[in-house]
Amino acid sequence: MSEKVSEKKPKGGQAAAALGPNAEIGRKLKQYYESLIVDEVPDRFAQLLSQLESVETKLEKD
């Protein structure tokens, strides 16, 4: 027989309480990573990615 173990995750303010002193660090990390998501890709980097894609496409056709 198998027993199903359910883990309850803390919600909202409970999550911060569960982290204790690390709550502030977690909040800051989340804020930082969310800011990275909205940052635009620099033009030069986008150009390099485009060049890479075209080279890969050419290699796949050969």
C-alpha cells in the first residue's frame, strides 16, 4: 500500500514567517530576478543571437 503524503505550503504572510530571518533576503532576490525579466536585451547581443541563428539554420540545411 502506498500512502499519499501531502505537504502544506505556507501562504502569503505565512511564507515570510516560515523563512524567518531569511524572508528579507528572499524578498530582495525575488525583486532582483523580476527586474531582470523586464530588462531589454542589448542591441549588440540581439544581433549576435540573430547571426548565430542564421549560421545554425545554414548548417542544418547542409
